[in-house]
Amino acid sequence: MQIETQKKLAAGLSIASNIIIIILKFIAGTISGSISIISEAIHSLSDCLASVLTFFSVIKSSEPADAEHPFGHGRYEDMSGFIEGGLIIAASFYIVYEAGKKLILGTSTETEPTLGIIVMGVAVIANFLVSAYLFKVAKKSNSISLYADGEHLRTDIYSSLGVLFGLVLIKFTGLHILDPIIAIIVALFIFRAGFSISKETLNNLLDGSLPKDDLNKIESIINTYNDKGILGYKSLKARRVGPSIDIELILLFPKNMTILECHNICDDIEESIAKELGHCTVSIHAEPECPKKKYCKTHKGNICTE
């Protein structure tokens, strides 16, 4: 199965599972009178909206470059991930508001937890299976939106487990005040996940650099070609755009090396980087060795900083 087909299938599966879980949670929450189950239903609703965004962003980002988007459509995935993070954060605030109102105003109602326990158990199993598939496809395709969607469902697993545990406690202890307290704890975990996703995708949208570890990998690859003629590099820039990585390099070569020799080395480096980091667009500019190297104070090892 082609990777784009797998991405669309994963996004569609996430939507379908979320819709079913939302319906079950709202029914269970309404019947049982549990604010923690209702909060989980709201969380799943934000998951579903995020999954819909992911589905359309995956379709759009897979389109080839065109006249209006000569660098491709990868940013759609970053934008989708950023909106998803915002939806998660909004859901966490709403849950805190509803649970806080129940605690402060004392509008606590008797909670019948049995149905909720069953529904939460089903939700945990379903989200575990779907999120595992999302992470698998996201890793294979370098899809930030599928990864964000998987994170969505993984937080849903943790929060559902928390609610499940709380409902079991309520059933055996009769302490119904635990219901809104559990909802607030769930909201804190949800907020943390949303903030993490928003931070990463915003960094991509603002053309933030790749992590230091990835830059070190690129530098190590360059250094392996020192014995083939490369004298160092003058510039290294790298950023993530959706599922792809854009890399710009300025490499230094001996001034007597032919264009063909430089070209062949550049091709080898591009291939090596792609094998190490996955789908990449590498742009390399070759420059002759700096004639002032012996006297220039801007040189640091093999790096020319002029």
C-alpha cells in the first residue's frame, strides 16, 4: 500500500473511531450524571475535530508543487497540527470550568458509575489500537499532523484511564466529589499535550531550525567527505516543512576541483542525508576554498564563518 493511501486510511480511521466514542461517552455521561465522563466526551469531540483537520491536511499536503505553491503543500500539516494543539488547550479550559463550577457551587449530583466504567474501558482499548496505527504511519511518512492526531488519542487513553479509575473508586467508596476532581486532573494532562503540540508546530511554521541532534548528523555526514575533497562548510540551514525537511548547505572545495567532481560529491551527500533523516530537499552551493584561510580569523576548524 502506498504511503499516501496509508496516511488517508489512518486519518479516516481516527475520525470514525472518535465519532463512535463521542456518542458512547455523551450517552454514558448523561445517564450517569458524571462530569468526568462528560469532560471526556468533550475531549473526544476536540479529538474528532482534530482528526477531520488531519484528514484534509494529509490530502492537501500530498498534492504536488504547483505554480501557486512552488515549494509544495507541506505547511498544511504544520498548520493542522497547530490548530489541533489549540483545540486540545481549549477543551482543557472548558473541562476545568465545568468541573470547577460543580465544586464551587456544590451542584454535585449522585453519579452512577457502572455504565461509565464499561464505556471508558471500551474507549481505552479502541484509542490504544488506533493511536498505535497512527504513530506507525506517522513515523513511516514523517507526518506531523498524523503524529499530533496520535498524541491526541494517547492523551485520551491516559485521561480515560484516570476517569475509569475514579469511577471505580466512586462505585466502591461512594465519594461523588471525586468526579469533578478527576475531571480537573484530566484537564491538566490534556493542556500539557496541547501545549507541546502547539509549540512544536509553531516552531515549524516560523521556520525554526531542526533540533541540534539532527544538525549534528548532517555535519557528521559532511565530515565523512573530507578525504574526498571537501574542505568544510560555510553555512548549514535546516527546517521542517510538514512531512519533509528543507536543508541548505554552502560547501567549500579546492579551487582547482572540476564542476563535475563537486557535483558528484554533492549528489552523494544529498543521498546520505536522505538516508539518515528521511524525506529531504537538499540544496547545496559549492564555493572555492577561501584564499585568506591562513590569515582569516573567522575560520573555526573546517567552518568558514565569513
